[in-house]
Amino acid sequence: MLGVPKYGRTIKVTLAQPGLGVFTITDWQGGKAGPSSFDCDLTINRHTRPEPQQATITVRGLSRETRSKILALHKAAESQAFKTRRVLKSGQVSIYAGYKDDAGLLFVGELAPDGVKVQPGDPQPSLLLRALDGRIAWEGRFVKKSVGPGIDL
């Protein structure tokens, strides 16, 4: 878990999903775990390319019911987005990080179309979340549309 207990680091990862509300995945304040903190690993890829920035979070310790609910809500939103031909809005991941009381927003992104998976694990399965920072999603890929010469949407 990122060595959070060391040096008073603060990290908070939340998932806001319609039907679930705001679900706190992990919440460490000043090196101490909050009451609802789960063990997780996260990776945030930063670059200057036009592709979206990506965060990948592996959460361990969730109950079967919680994993199933998150997966079911994501699949329902995916199905609705496909039927209505609208952009998928199945959940938003926010990551705050810092030191002691000084923490700021590090990443905010929408769950990707293929962004929720249950991975088999040794004691119990883990939940893999993949979030992207706001490009136009379509079937796991991204649309690049030109609105004028040299101007991309």
C-alpha cells in the first residue's frame, strides 16, 4: 500500500458511482488508516500525448457483495450507454495525496468502458478499476474528431 504508514503520508481514493454513492476505497490521514480503508495498489500514468491519462487501482479485501454491486452497476451503465449512444458515465475515481494535513487532488477520472474487472486472488479475489481522465470513450477506444484544420476535439 504505497508505504503510506511511513513519514505521515496522506492518501484518499474514492469511487463515486450512481446507485452506490461515494465509496471510500482507502483513507490514510497522516500515516494512520481510517476505519473503512481497504488494501490497494495504484498506478497513475502521466504523459503529454493526446491520449487520456490513466489510473489503475487494485483493491483487495472487498466483500463479494460490494465487488458484485460495483461490477453490476458498471455493466448496467455500459449497457445503457450503448443503447442510448451516449458517453459512458458509470463512475468517477478521485485520488488525493499529500503529507499530513496538506493533501491535494492528484487524479480525477471516469471509469473506462472496460474498467471494472474481478481478478482471481489467493485468499480472495481483488477488484481492478481503470479510470481515464476525460476523453470521448467508445468501446474501450477513444475517438479523435477534427473540428477544423489542425484542431482536434
